[in-house]
Amino acid sequence: MKHVQHVAGEVGPTGGLRPAVSRPHTAFIGLGSNLADPVAQVSRAQEALDGLAQTRVVRCSSLYRSAPVGYLAQPDFINAVAQLETGLSPRALLDALLALELEQGRTREFCNAPRTLDLDILLYDDLIHHEHGLTIPHPQMHLRAFVLQPLLEIAPDSDIPGVGNAAAAAAQCRDQQLQRLV
Ligand code: ADP
Ligand code: MG
């Protein structure tokens, strides 16, 4: 016979009772899109993050519009950062993010190509972590205004382990074009 276990829960955004996140970690996720209605893609992804197992979205930044980097002949990006509370390990979280990208039509033609959705793990607690296919903190985050400004909007005191204060890093990126959308 199957046992039904009653656990402490909370009402999720859709009204259902969801189990509370056990042994939560704090992770910051960078969201980006520049294809197929980017504002809708990023908004949909914010909701999808909240629906991941053992995970809830604590805070979301505003949306920002940024000019492409690397490969310039493509549309502007819409970016945001979300703060998660999660019981997932870094690897399980990355796998879940890559699955969400695929659900929203992500393909990988070449480096810095236009994309329907990009989800990057920026920070995971104060972890410094390198393994095949996963580097935390995200190795370029301290160089990108479109990551740093939304991060600082929701977590102004953020530190980037191994790099330093996120606000100081943002000060070095002032020349990058970024527009906060209302
Ligand atoms: P980018 O985000 O740099 O434009 P992609 O989204 O194509 O590039 O990601 C390529 C690979 O980067 C992913 O398959 C993933 O394995 C790897 N990766 C390494 N570290 C991270 C991280 N912190 N967050 C997300 N992906 C990462
Ligand atoms: Mg990515």
C-alpha cells in the first residue's frame, strides 16, 4: 500500500499546494532571449523556473534590453536575473535549465548565436565550482552589464566568489548599452 506523506507546504503561483524546499540553496539565474518574442520568452521562463522540482523563485529583476555581444548581426536581447531557492544540486539545476531551454525551442548553431532562451547559473550560494560543462560562478558574468545590473537590482550586496563585489564589477561595464524596461 502506498503511504501518503504530509509535508509542510506553500501555495504556489497556480494555487496548488507545493512541498516546501528542503535544504534550500540560493542560486541566481541569468535569463536571455533575442528570438520569437523575447519578452514573452523571458516571462514564460520566469514562471517555468518557479515550477521546477524543489525550487521556487524568490525574486525577479526587471527586464532589460541589451545590445548583442560577440556576434553583432542579430537582434537586441531581453535579459533578466532571477533569485531561486532550490534543493537541487548545481548539476541537477543545470540539467533542469537546459531542459527548459529545449522546451522553449533553443537550438545551438554557433557560439553567441541568436537564441529563444538562454538560462545560465550565475551564482550558487558562495560556491566556486569547475567540472566538465559547469563553471560557477558563470565565467563571464563579471564582464557583462546585462547580468550585473539586473543582479544588483534584486541583490545589491552580491559578491562574486573569486572575483569580488558585483557593484565594483558593474562599474567597469558602464560603457555597455543597457536599457531597463518599465
Ligand atoms: P552561453 O550561455 O555562454 O551563450 P550556451 O548557453 O550555449 O552558451 O552554453 C554552453 C554550455 O555552457 C552549456 O551546455 C553548459 O554545459 C555550459 N555551462 C558552463 N557553465 C555554465 C553555467 N554556469 N550556466 C549555464 N551553462 C554553463
Ligand atoms: Mg547559456
